[in-house]
Amino acid sequence: QGQLVDSGGGLGQAGGSMRPSCAASGFTFGNNTMRWHRQTPNNVREWVAGMDTGGEKNYLDSVKGRFAISRDNGKCTMYLQMNSQQPEDTATYYCQIYYHGMPYWGKGTLVNVSS
């Protein structure tokens, strides 16, 4: 049974950086569609970043140029590098990885950015 464990959130300040990670186990990790989503304190859930099977990356407009999605196949881990953080980035961040067409979700890691 596949499992994702996301971590690396925490408290930060505007202008700072953070790198949530998502460790996968129980399935082959490599050319999977991978995504990060977030849920804000107002319960707005939105897609943040994605990487398709060919490695092409896409981002929510408000995080373009600040966030970067990546993966380390050897460590079976995906990352979301967050730079120039803003208070509006405060949310619980969830990783999502597709395996054999099925989505797997992490349980979320909280990122809290103060002004």
C-alpha cells in the first residue's frame, strides 16, 4: 500500500524560505505525476504546483518565480522550495502523487508565514 508523508512546514517570516518535502513508500517512484496543493485558513483549497511524467513543471500564478517543485528519485521524495514567502502563503500543504492512475495524498504539513 502506497504512503506519502509530508513534512518540513513550520513558522516563518515574510521574505523567508522553507522547503516542505514528501517522502513516498510502497510504490515505484520516478515518472509519476506529482502535485502540491494547499488549504488556507479560510478553507480555500487550491493547486499550487505540478510536475508531469515528462518533467514539465507548472505553477499557480501567485507563486511563479518564488516556488519550485522538484523530486529526488533516489530518495523517493518530492519537494516544494518556497522562497520569498508571503503571509498569503500560510496554509496546510499537501502532496499528491499518481501511481497507476490512482492519486495518493500526504496528510499535510502546516506552513505559517507572519508579516
